[in-house]
Amino acid sequence: MRSYPSDMTDAEWAAVRDRPPVPAWVNGKGEQPEGYCTGR
């Protein structure tokens, strides 16, 4: 299997596995997701 410099070790993956990224719009960055469209 090919490896890349950005590959995470098993220990690194275990530390972040249960912490999905927070969408940018939650922190006031970017636009709201399509589900919040007001139809304008």
C-alpha cells in the first residue's frame, strides 16, 4: 500500500476519530447549508 506524508498513524486517528469537524457555517464563516435556504 502506498503511503503519503499526510497519512495519520493509528494513534493520531484514535485521538480524532470521534470528533467530526465542525462545519464553517456553525462558527459564522461561509454560507448556511442548503437546508436553511429561505427560498429567496
